[in-house]
Amino acid sequence: MSEVAAITDATFAEVLGSDVPVLVEFWATWCGPCRMVGPVLAQLAAERDGDLVVRKINADENPETTRAYQVMSLPTMILFRGGEPVVTIVGAFPKARIEERLDPVLTAPSL
């Protein structure tokens, strides 16, 4: 399985400047559901390599980005396409449910 690389407030610009859609997981070390969704996101990253980038950001250690995207619960996953947030998923879900939310946006033509 692919490792999901960590980003920070300082490196978040890589998400906004990406030519490929980026799924960002906001997580924390104390968050049990975050640990459950981690392997699912690693699997998505491996299966969709080239079509989707998956990153994680520790919400406790990166309050600026967490506040900017109004993340109130963990885990929160936000899909960015063209530098804009287009899908938000709050909570831990099985892979199929996550894909149900992502696929319509990932398969839609770019604007």
C-alpha cells in the first residue's frame, strides 16, 4: 500500500497548486476513527496513483489550515480540484462510501 504523505500549514500550497485532484485528510493522533480510515486512504492512493493524490494534515499541529477550511470534526476529508474544495466528507466511512462521494467529481470534466 502507498504511504499517504503528511503536509503542514507551511506546505499546504502544494495541494492548491496541484494539477491532479488532492484528497486531504484532517486527522489527529488521539482520533480513533482517523486510525480506521488511514488504511482506506492508503489503498485509494495506491489504486488511483496518477489520478488522485492523497495527503494528511494533523489538525492539532496545523491550526491555520484547519481553521481556514472550518474543520470542526475529525476525520474530515476534503477533495481539492483545481485548488478549490469540491467535496467534504466528515467521519470514518468504508472505502465504497468514500468512493461514492469522490467518483462523480473525479470523473467530471475539468472546468
